[in-house]
Amino acid sequence: MQKAKLTDEELKKKLTPEQYKVLVEKGTEAPFTGELLNNKATGMYVCAACGQELFASGTKFDSGSGWPSFYDIAKTGAVELKDDNSHGMHRTEVVCGNCGRHLGHLFNDAADQPTGQRYCINSLSLDFMPDKKAKA
């Protein structure tokens, strides 16, 4: 996939205002409100801005945080990690590896998961593509 270079204006037309606030303005949806938080279907979570495959459903777990959580990315380069010193704290921001838009944050607090990591991702930054082979 080629790097997506959608402008903010193009994304304003494509995304809902809530998605735009998260993906472009680096906002955060309220915990326990995301449409994909309790999704247990088999498939792929992709970037709502550009369609880049980000997380396979098999890596999703219930972290109790209120946001969809994943212990690993779908493939190398799916996301990029950036230092985030906003709000008076140091965190690791997760952005789409294709379009560079904000997805959420990475934490190293999932000792019960295979990687020990928790990709804490806003539902609004994701679309879900169900596996066509899986039964509904």
C-alpha cells in the first residue's frame, strides 16, 4: 500500500466529526463508549482514515481500560510509535504507519499478554473488516 496523503480537508469530508477529532486533532473518545470495544468477531481492524490493516482480531483482549486493546500489530510497519509529552506526562503515541493519523497509545502494562504490551486504541480511529470465512 502506498503512503496515504489525505489532507485535513479531505478527511473532514470522509470522517465523522468525532472521528476527525480523534484521528486528526489527536483527541480521545470517552472510555467504555467505543463501538468496537466489545466486538468479538473475527477479522481485521483497519485505519478509519486510510484503510491500512492495523490489528488482527486474534490479538484483541479485554484490558478493562474502556478502549479496544491489542497485544500486537497486524504486520511490521502497520503503526509507528512517537514520543508524546502532552498533558504533563510521557506516553508513546500510536499512529497509522500509512497515513500517520492518531490511533491511541502504547503501554507496557499487559503482563498477562504474550508481548506484555497494550495498544490502547480509540474505536473511532478504526473500521472493522469481518473475516469472510468466519460464520456470523
